[in-house]
Amino acid sequence: MEIKMNLISEDKINSMTSTEKLRFVLDGVKSGDIVVLEGGLTSEEQMKLIELTMTEVDDDFSGIEMSGYPSKKGFLNIRKKTRLTVIGPAKMMHTTKKDKDLISAIISAI
Amino acid sequence: MKSKRRWKSILTLLRRALSFRKGTAKIGIYGPPNAGKTTLTNRIIHTFVDENEDVGTATEVPHETRRAVRRAGVTIDLKAKSLENPNSDLNSESEVKPKRGKAKLKLDVVDTPGLATKIDFHEFMAYGLEEDEAKRRAKEATEGVIEAIKWLDDIDGIVLLMDSTEDPYTQTNIVIIGNMEARGIPIIIAANKVDLVDASPQRIANAFPQHSVIPISALKGENMLDLYEEMARRFR
């Protein structure tokens, strides 16, 4: 069975509102895709994504697996620069190792 | 728009800085499922309120706590406790430590459901629950996660509990810490379950070097004095 990955550029992500981003990600993941966001989601957006996911968990969709590099301190240490985030269906994706600059994940078909 | 949001965030930080010391702080006990949140909350209540009062039941089944529970009016008074019982380590079953605490803090403790990105009813069936019961529990657990997230809007500080035997570098932990930092809410990490042989609180300290990490055993009451002192220092 094939697994589809959507690699989304930072430009595309930045053109969306937070709500659009979360809907876009969750719709992709619920259809069985692995979504990789260049530039990533902020921690606030990730928290909202968890909240949105929980409203849609049912017998067939158990939730998401999400991994991302932690954000970097930006200008004057005030604004944080987010980095890559990868999100997939919990039943298909399993993060095996993760640190500040490395994410290892096993992705398998259901 | 972004600049408006930044000003709002700065105003929130200022408001917190000015108001935090005036009233009773609402302190949330957060963490992943089975980290020991209810055990810690019960330990705090037993030590400073009533040794027979529980806010919830702790079991090995994940998501046992599916509603946030607020216990108002808890006073952490280390001086009074040390005078009351000078040879104890605040209910510790472990070795006696020299007393040094004089800190005092009034707070409401909020025991929250475990935060998770996935909830599969099959996991509950592995603990012997029937399918219907497992599905009902899973539904309640999803509502609990949402409730825990919503409580963050009303919290003045959090104790983020992590299991010292597990890899701390999970996305859920990172998301909680990132959110607290963005909101300017003080955070203490408690590295729980240090009574277990494979516990490694140092791994948690290495993963989050920018935060205070206090190794504890909420179950055995080990090192609780350090946690209470840090709470009194950070949350006053």
C-alpha cells in the first residue's frame, strides 16, 4: 500500500490563517496523509491542533502523531522562529527518536 | 495585526507580574497520562489540608482523570509544618532530611486530565474494559484533554509532571512548555517516579535546561520539600 506525503512550503503555510492551517493539516492527516510543514507550527498552533484533533477522535480516527524541531529564538530573543513540523495519523506514524535537530519516525500503512 | 498581538502579550505579562502576588494563585498540575498528576495533587492535599482527602483516584489505567478538579484554599506553609513535625520530611516515606523550609504560599490546586495527541479506545480494552466502556472512556478522555487545554487560560503557574522513566522529549511536553513560555506563565518541571530503578531525572534536566527540574516521588513523598520551596519561590 502506498503512503502519501505532503511537503508544504513555508510560503504556502504563511499565506494561510491559523484556522486554515489547522484545518488543512487535520484534513490531510484524516485522509491518511503524512503532512510535513516547512517552517512548522507555533506551539500555540500545535496546542490548538491537539484541541481540534480531540473534537474529531472517533472509533476510526484515534488522533495524530506530531513531531517538530523546537523553535529558535529570533530577533532580540523576543520573536521565536518556528521550524519543521511533521504530522501523521497516530495509527500510521510512530516517532522513535527525537531531539533538538533530529526526528526519526516509522511510517507504516494501516 | 502581529504587532497588536505582541502588545496584547506584553500587556498580559505585565498584568500577571502586577497581580500574581495579590491573591491566591491557581496552579495547574499538568503532564501526559500516567505521569502521576493525581498522586501529586493528593500528596499536596494530604500534607497541607487533610490526610484523608483525595481529589481523585490514581490507577495504572491511563486517563483515569477525565475532568479537571480544582481544590481551592490550600496553604503551603513549610514553617508551620516543620514546627508541627520537626523530624519528618513532609510525609516522606524515605530518609529524613534536615529542615530548612519557611516558605508560605496560598493556592488553588487544579488536577488536570493528561494531555495527549491520540486516544485509542483499544488501549483501554487492554486493561480489561469491555468495548462499550472503553469507547465511553475514550470519548470522556478526549473531552478531558480539551478541558485541560482550556484551563490554561485561567492558570497562574504550572507544575509540569514528567515520568522520569520515560523519554521526556515528547511533542506534548514541548507544546506545553512552549505555550507557557509564550504566555509568560511560570513553570516548574517535576521529574516524578524517582523511586523506580530506571528513573533518570537528569535526562529531563538535559532536555529542558532552561527550566527548574525537581526530582520527586509523589507516591513515596521523596524530595517534596524541594518542590514546595520551589513552588513558593516561583508562584508567590
